Amino acid sequence: MEIVHPLVVVAVSPQGADPALLREILWGLEEESVPFRVVELPGSCEQMAQEASLISPLGAGVAIGEDGWVIVQHRRLPRSKPLFRLLIRGCPPRLVRELGANAARLVKGIPFKLAGSEESR
């Protein structure tokens, strides 16, 4: 799969992702004005995040796993050490949206939103 436009790749499994969860991730990216593309990829959440980061022209990928994890990955990081990893079961939607925003901030080179900070409210 070749993607030529600068964007963050958001990977979901072929079985799909929770629509509400996906929507929060995408809203976080939109809030930071960073384009994205949602793609289906097979594998574990770690594998999907790594592949998404490798096919993203900006080097950033987000994966939503069937196991309840969301991972933000950069192509220069090892698969076993992603930038962010969050088990989203029971998480407030705001935290999930922050993951999308932080994926965007990664490529923009600006400070991350941190849970509990004034900026993240």
C-alpha cells in the first residue's frame, strides 16, 4: 500500500473498530488540523501500529486493537516501545481523543497533551 499525501495512518483490524472510539481518535487528529487515513491491517495492535507508521508519509501511525488497546507509534521507535499505549476500556472519551491529538502533535513537533493538564481539558 502506497500513500503519497502527508497524513497520519490510523489502522483498524479487518473485524473493524468500535465506531465511538475511532471517532474520538479522528476528532483528536482533526482538532490539530492533521490529515489522516483509516486503513484495515491484519495483526496485533503492535504490528498494526508499526505498519501504520511505516506507510505514513509523516512516520506516525495509530492502531486500534481488538484487545482494547490504542497505540501511537513513530516509525523510528521499536515496535515494543511505542510512543503511547492506552487500554481504553472504561477510559473517558477525552483521553482517547488526546491520543489522536498527540499523534498529530508528534508530526507537528509541538508538546504533547498530558492527561490532567490544563490544556487537555
